[in-house]
Amino acid sequence: MRPADELREAVEAYLGTLSFTPELGDLEAALRYALESGGKRVRPILCLAVAEAAGGSVEAALPAAAALELVHTFSLVHDDLPSMDDDAVRRGRASAHVAFGEGVALLAGDALLAEALRLSLTYESSEVARDLVDATLGMIGGQYRDVTGDDTDLDGLHRLKTGRLFVAAVRMGLDVAGIPESERAVWLALGDDLGILFQVVDDLLDGDGYAARLGRGPASQLADDVAGRARARLDELAVDTRVLRELVDLLAVRTA
């Protein structure tokens, strides 16, 4: 099993060599800019770690993992737009719409989503593409709830907006490894836990969401409880889960 830092290196190398559709022309610069803005690549690393733990290969899972990261990046480019969160800075540098203009950023996000779908369709089976599309639609549905202020069910909102890509990372890794649906329940529950854990810790860092709704103490306890539940899921899996445990620990204690 490759450790998480090696999986991240594999993701970065693969993203760096991606060939985009030639018809995009100079728009490719905006796609590259958005993709190269940093980030921990948690979702693609999770996809690769699951695929390898379940008996698949990292190399076979790289297109699926990259497709996830392209969808995530598309969502960030659009989230930063003035009509959405209106964030001028993303990870320490100008957001895409500030660097390239709003119209170009909008098109870059569209292109990232289309390129993600194109990558997911390189597999012989349609499973990877289907799961990516389902997760993307769920994410968009969660974002709609967020921008319209429909946050009464905070768990439901975040299971869509954040959690669906985490569950998809697990599901797509299992797709690549050829794990039948009847053997996926614990794996998918793990993905759901990781999505909630990511969001609660994110809210604790930002002081909003769960932290604002519950208070910092209860939100911190929720993060501990979800991390413990995720570790218990891993105990149920009869595979090498060292890298997945590493990911749980990283998500539980991250500082940015």
C-alpha cells in the first residue's frame, strides 16, 4: 500500500500531464490555473486508497481520481464568482475570476466539468461515469440549498454539498477494483463519515456551519465522534486499511 503522500504525488503527476480538448484553445490556461492552485487532493487520494485497499491498482484508478478533482475544482471556480460566494482569493492567490475575468472563469468551470466526464468515460464500464454524475448532481443540489438559505437540515445539506463527492471517491475506487454492490455497505458508510468529518472540521476552522449552529465544543465533539465511527468502519473491513486510517487522522486534525 502506498502512503497518502505518495498517492498525492501520483495525483499531481497525472493532473500535470492531462491533455485537454484542443478546441478549448487559450481557455486551457484558466483550467490549469485553477487546477494548480493547491489543495490537499483529499478526494482523489481517497479514491486511490480505496481502489488499492480493495484489490485494484492505483494506475487504473487515476482517471477516476482525476475526474473527481476536476469536478471539485469546477465547483470552487464557480463558488468564488461574485454571484455566489464572491471570494477574490483562493488558497493564497487570486481566484480564477479575478485572474481571468468572470466570463472566462465561468467557462473554465464548465470545461472542467466536461473534461471530468470525458475522463470518467474512458473506462469500459459506465459505473465510474454514472457515479461521478450522480455525485455532481447531489453536490449541486446541496449548493442550491446553501445559496438559497435552506439550511434547517444542516446534515442533509452537507451530505449533498460536501459528502456526495466523498462517497463518490469511495464508490469510484470500488468500481475500479470490481467490488460488487453487495459488499459495499461498510465502504460507503465510511465515505459518508469522511464527508461529514471534513465539513465539521472545516466549519470549526472557519467558525461557521456546525461550529456556529452547535457551538465550538459540541462541534469538536461531533468531529471526534465521527472520526471514531470512521475508524470503527475500518475495523470491519478485512483489508489493509493503514492508508485509509492515515486519511481519517489527517482529516480529523487538519489546520487548513
